Amino acid sequence: MTHPKSCERAKLHQCRCSDCGGAQHGWPHGLTLARDPSPAARMEVRERSDLAWSKTRPPRGRRNPSKPRQAAAIDSATVDLIDWLFENPSAIEQIQKVGDILTGPVVQELDKRFGGRNPPANRRKLTDHFWCDLLVALAEVIEKFAKALDQVPEHVTAAILKFRKAENRSPLLEALVALAVQTAWEPIRDVIHISGIKELQRSCRILAVLICPAPENHTAVQNGALLPLAKEGMLEISKTRLEQVFPTEWVHRLRDDLAIA
């Protein structure tokens, strides 16, 4: 798939890429940073996120935190995850496998069935948080149905549609969602037998954070990816920043999870 580097290396929290439909947003560069034996590039990204945070101010009174402040907190946590991946290279390769499934057979099948005469226009519709919805739903459902894996695609499809309705996202055809899930599931199921459910869950969650154009606007990623990942490799300063920008209920869940870990 031909793809602009500006999308893979995206700094802004948005994606309207018709080349990949969001399937290659952010994460290829994230893995490149994690593979780099030199810490220089990762340090540069961390310094950029720290600077962005320092330029924001806490909300006054009962106002909600600003979007730039939320985005800076997310970026801080994302750099922590990339540093964690550097220390865990086997996780990098597993995330690469899952990402390649999305950008290869899944996109190809969607183009074939739903692309019509203008595949780029159809792909652009998927930039509205479709891929991160899919990854979070996979991470949630595979644990619940570990003993009934044949049921996973049906329940992942239902979960994605539920996420999108709850967050008032642009509607997608159920048949399109089901095709994407089924196409992704067959090769991902093989990964379970090699690495296990826990490892695959972690890979889906990290990839969801890396691929999501704006986690601060995506409740499913906040609850289904950032929250469980806070227990793994996230620095205290990032947890504190997240606590300052997300609702009290989310913070309580974060601290409860950390107390159990």
C-alpha cells in the first residue's frame, strides 16, 4: 500500500488519509522509534510532549480540561508505551503482525467488496476511529470467549457497532464491519495459539493507542486500551497527567486497577 509518511509520523491528533483509511496512522513510526537502538529520537518525542503539556493550563472552576491538555497527556503516555516496547522487542514484532493484517488482507477485502469505483473515498470513512474500535473490541472479546473462539467475530462486530453508536460516530454498514472483523480474525486467531491471549490483548491495546488519531476524543480507547495499559510501563508522571484530564470515575478505575496490579 502506497502511503504518505506524514500520516505514519502524524503529530496532529487527526487523520483524513484516503490512502490507508487510518490503518497506517501513527503506528509504523511508533514501532520504528521502539526499534531504534539510539534513544535520541524517543527523547525528542518525549521532550515535545513535555513541552506541549507545559504550554497548557489546568482548567478553572468547573470547566473541563482543554483538548490540547488532554492531547499532551495522551502523548506522554504514548511515549511511555514506546519506551516499554523498546525494552520488549518481541511485543514489537507481534504488534507488527497485527498491524500488517489490518493494512494487508483487511483493507484489500474492504476495497474489493465496498470500494466501488472510488476506494479512497470509502477508505476515508474509516478514519473516524474505526481501526481503534476494532482493536479495542478484539482485546475485550477474546478474553470473554477464550473457550468459544468461533463466536469472537460476531461479538467483536456487535461491540464495534455499540462503541460507535454510544460515541455518536459516523455509521458504518454492519456488513462492512463484519467483513473487516472476519478477515482480521482468521490470521489473528493463529497468533493466539503462538503467543497466548494475554500477549495478543496487550498488542491490540498498544496498537489501538498508536493508531488512534485522537484518543482524547475516543472513550473506547481510553477505557479499553489506556486504562489496562497503565499497569504496564507507564510512568507515574503520565498517570498523573491522565488523572488531571479525564473524569473522576476514570481516575478511580485507574487507581483501583493499579492497587490490584
